[in-house]
Amino acid sequence: MSSHGDRLDKADDTMDRVTVRMDDWQIAAIDQLVENGAYANVSEFVRHAVDEQLEADHV
């Protein structure tokens, strides 16, 4: 994985893959949101959740 120490520019349109471990119930809930059309796919959900948290933390 590449270093992102100075890559906080939101205009940077390159994306890296990140692997996370989650509880089964979390994965099932995300899958349900995707199936219901709330998000196009799991990646979109994760990007949205991360963006929301970064904004809440004023990053």
C-alpha cells in the first residue's frame, strides 16, 4: 500500500485498495443497503462512510 501522508487533496482521483475485517452483521447490513439501491456497491458505501467520518472529524 502506498503512503498517503501528504495525499489529503480531495481532487486526487487515484484510488488504492484497502482491506478491512468486519463482523458478519456489518457486512450483511451493508449488503442489504446495496440490494435496496441505497448504494451502487459496497465500495460506494465505504467511500461515503469514510467521507462522512472525515468531515465530522474536520479533516
